[in-house]
Amino acid sequence: MPRGPGDTYGACSSPSPLCSSGGQTWSPNGNPALVGTFRDAFFLPGGQEGWLVSDDVWHSTDGGQTWALQYAGGISLASVCFVDAQHGWASGFVNTLLHTDDGGVTWTPQDPGGPAGAAYTSVSAISPLEAIVVGWDDFVARTTDGGQTWVQEFPPDLSRVPDLVEWNAAILLAPGDAWIGGNAGIYRSGDGWQVVGTSFCVGEAGACPCANPGGPGVGCAHAAGHGARLAATGSTHVGAGTLALHASQCPPGVPGLLISGTVAVNGGAGAPFGDGLRCAGGVVTRLQVVVADALGEASSSVDVAAKDGAQAGQTRTYQLWYRDPVNSPCGAAFNLTNGLAVTWDS
């Protein structure tokens, strides 16, 4: 298990900064007992005590130099989170959610109410009482009593099909304030769930140029048989400079151009363009060229509002126009994500 020199690792919230390792250097752990596929790790502030999950739970008290097996469950675990040295959760596949209140000496199964066979892919907590767990099959649930009861929540998006939605990451920042992410986009809950921006102009059946629908909430299908998605994170305050555009499900390694527009083309329905739909129109600004990584993901790094000159009260439309050079469905060798409309405020 690689480790960094800093204080905390993992996707669990605490009063200290998240994942504040800096990652300047990395070194292999070198523990011969650690054999398997490791999916998540979390260290408490100070960087000495931590937990590591695979099909089992491992525990370290010396910054990862040595690890002791705490729990041998035989079920693939995907996420681990502790709020202090005693209280934590681990989640995984086949409806697996485990809780400990003695530092991992014992682990007790909990039932957050997911469908049969559900994968609980991420768990995050801010106190011994409040935690959130997310997973496949559009599952999101929260507890405020340490897991004695769980209440399912439903981030809204009418374009989604529940049995296709996979939530893969969650972070609980404060009571009632969480971020979740997956193939349906990125959502934030405050007083209820909200998405950053509004998705429009999706690649539905009948809209795409050559009968190449891309799936719920995404653009028209590219050569891999599904569409690419554009979502956003960060603040919509003009001047904050934190809003970032995130493309996912693109063909790996391809370049693309992030653009902004002043209107939504064709009232938001878009117009055929290449293998996809042109959604962002009016006065179009080229924001940034990005290249999808091996997972087909790419993100902006510019100050979006400053680059396109957005002012408080204005709505801008955003889209990624990307190459699809090999076996593109309509033969144009390029495609586009869904459109994303963001209304900027002061």
C-alpha cells in the first residue's frame, strides 16, 4: 500500500483538512502480510492510526509501517471512514455495511435499507452519530443516530433511470451538508439535494444524429456505445474561481474543447452536429482544451466565469466537444457531451 508523508488519507470528513498529505513523495509499504486488492484507506489526523480495506479490514498505529488484520469478512469492501479512534464504518458489496465503536476490535453489520445485492461503494461520517452511505441502484441513505436507523434520500434528476445510477463517492462535510458523485453527475445536499448546474440537451432516443442514444443524462453515444457526461463542482459565485467542469465517460486519451455559450441551442433540445448534439450556442467562448485520461475523465483548470466573462444573474451554457477518431457511430469522428446550464450569482 503506497503512503504519503502527510496527516490524513481517505474520503472521510473530520475537523482537519481532508487528505492533507500533499503527496510530494510516495513509498511502498513493504509489509509482506498485505496481499490483495485494496480499495480505500483512512488515517486519523496525525497520520499514525489508520485503516485499510480489501476483502478484510487492516489496522495500523505507526503510519502504515505495519498492519494488523482486524476483520476477515470475505466480502469485497470499498470504503472505510473513521471519525475518531473508536467510531467508524466500512462499506462494500453484497449489502455490506459494518460499524465499530471500539476502534475496529469488533465490527457489527448494519442495514441501511438498500436493494438486495446492493453495492455500498462509499461511506462518510462527521461524528459518531451522523454518516452517509451511497451505492449502486440509485441508493443514498443517511443516519443521525449512529446507524440504528437509516433514512433513504433521493437526489432529484428526472432524466435518470434508477437501476442504472451508480453513486461511487460521498463526502459528508457538516450536519446535513454532503456531496455525492457517480454516473448521474455530482450533487450537493444542503436544505435538500441540489446539483451544480442543470443538465440539458441529452442524447435521448430520437434526438441523436444516427440513432445513437447515449443513455440517461449524457450526450449521444460514441464508439464505446454510451455517451459522455458534463457536470460541475464548486461555487457559482462570480469571483470565487472554484467552479470546475468535469467530463466523464469519454473515449480514453482523446482531446476535447470545453466551450461556453450565452444560450441553449434550439430551446435546449440542441441541434445535430457530428455524432452528437450542439447544445451551447449564441456567443461561444473557447474555454480550454483538455485531454481525457485512461478512465475517460477530464476537468477544467481555468477560472470559468472569468474566462467567459459571466456576470452575476447571467446563465451560461457549457459543453465538451471531443474527438472520437475510431469507429464513431455516425462517421464524423467527433462528438459532444450533454449541455450544462449554470446561473451565476454574486
